[in-house]
Amino acid sequence: MTDTVALDDLTERPREVAFPGSEPKTVRLSLDAGDEVPAHRHPERQIVIHLVSGRLDVRVDGESNVLEPGDLLRFDGKREVSPKAEEDSTALLVLAPRSDDE
């Protein structure tokens, strides 16, 4: 089975799952300038964030990672993450299940 979803069709804010019930979990995150997601973890996942538009400061364990459009950020979901939009921003997140050997 092949599925296609237009990123612009995912309109739930601040986040919407692109393919519900499928792995890896793929989420569109949309934040207005100044909005942020409280610090949290995804301990069973590996995370990739691709910034599509805007400017996003993603704090991972308190360390600032400022993303520009086209940037990718990868980190272990055991680490604490808190994204904050410096400008209106849209990002695509992939939360992949951790393999048993990690």
C-alpha cells in the first residue's frame, strides 16, 4: 500500500499525525512565533526534525539548536526536548521506534 499526504493538508495545530496508526510516527508541527512545546521526552523513539519553514530553536537537554529551513536535527528520544518558534514555523518530525539493540 502506498499513501501520499500533502503537508499543507495537515491543518491541526500545533501538531497532526500524517499517517495515523503507522510507523514510524510522522508528525507535522506548526508553531506561531513565540509558541513553544513544554520540555518532554519520547524514550522509546529516535527523533528526526526537518524544518520546512520559519526558524525553530529546539532545546535538547537544555542545549539550543537553531534550525533554518532545510535543516535536519536528529537525537535520542531519551533526551528532553522543547521546540520554540522564533518565527512562524512548520516542521516534519519522524519518531522512529527504538530498535531492541539500542
